Amino acid sequence: MTYNNPTMIDLSDQNNPTKITDRFSELYDNQWKNAFLILEKKHQLSETDSISFLFDVLYVSLTECGKARSLRESAFKVIAEYIGAVGDDQAVKVIEVMRTLKDVRKKNVEGISQMFKKSVEERLSTKMIYKEMLPDIKPYMDECVEICTMMNIQEPPLALRGLNVSRGIQFDTSAFKAYTVSGKTIEYIVWPAVYLYFNGPILSRGVAQGISDSSNA
């Protein structure tokens, strides 16, 4: 059984953690780089400002799509209370209901993500400078929302590492590869690492800018 067992990945599922991670990596390799060039060349942003902007888009997408997880948890709480009301003999039937809800969410991920695209854009548009540039990087923003939605409807949700990293922490090469500069410590995160679940096994390394040893000298 794969239900509630995140280490058992259903390879027939088009939205399984492995395929979501592959799509997340492709997002960085394709839409992220295209959006980066637009910000740098058309809008004359610096390299670090472009990276920061694109990171903000991903972060806001993840936090907004986290509402899908909250809705899921609320539904499961109701079901859990029902189990307590009817007794353990109904537990098997309730688990089947949970599994059905999970399958329905996965099949309707496109519709669910559409609900969050508007809220993500509204949140980002509160910064006027972002509002002016968002139309030019919409493919990147839309893909961020869709992937973050898929991450959040997993049981348990996929987890990203590197969203709140302070300058100067140790550069963990098992979790991140260097952007353009390597080093023993991190300057900033370019792209987060993906884990099967919080504190679970890593699925994909992220990208970080290191502080060169000469800078530390």
C-alpha cells in the first residue's frame, strides 16, 4: 500500500514526487533562465536583484499553495472525528474515502492551481516594481504555482530546503550545488533543494551562491 507511506512512490501516478521533482528541475533550467534574461536585459535588473525577484515569486507561490494543504488537513480532521464517532470498525471505509479524496485532488491539480495564480499575482503586485514586470515572466510564475500546488497535495507534502537561509551558513554540498561561486559558506540561495517530506530523503539538490575563500580571508 502506498497510502500514507511516502517512501512507496506510485510510478503510474503522473503527479508522483519523482515527476514533480523533475518538473521543478526543468522549471529552473528553462522558465527560470528565460525569466532571468528578461529581467536582466529588458528591465535592467542586476544579477542579484533578478535572482531575488524570481526567488520571491517561488516563495509566494509556495506559501499561497500551502492553503491547499490547510484545506486538506481540515477535511482529514473531519474524517478523523467521524472515525471516532462511528468506531474503529469503519476505519477501513474511511481510509478508502481519504484515498479517494487524494486521487481527486491530484486529477484536478490544474483547476486547483488556477485558484492560486490570481492570489499569487495579487500578493506580488503589492510591490509596484514587481507589478510592472510580472506580465513578462508570467510563464515562470504560472509554472511555479502549478508545481507548488502539486507539492502541497502530496501525502505528506514535498518539502523545500533553502527558503530561509542566512548568509554565512555552511555550504552543504549534499543539498546544494554552486551557482557561479563555490565556497565553504553560502552567500545566498538561488534555487531550493527538494525533499520527499520534511526531514525526509533528498530528491534534488538546490543551487546556492558560495562565498569564495578569498572573500573570507
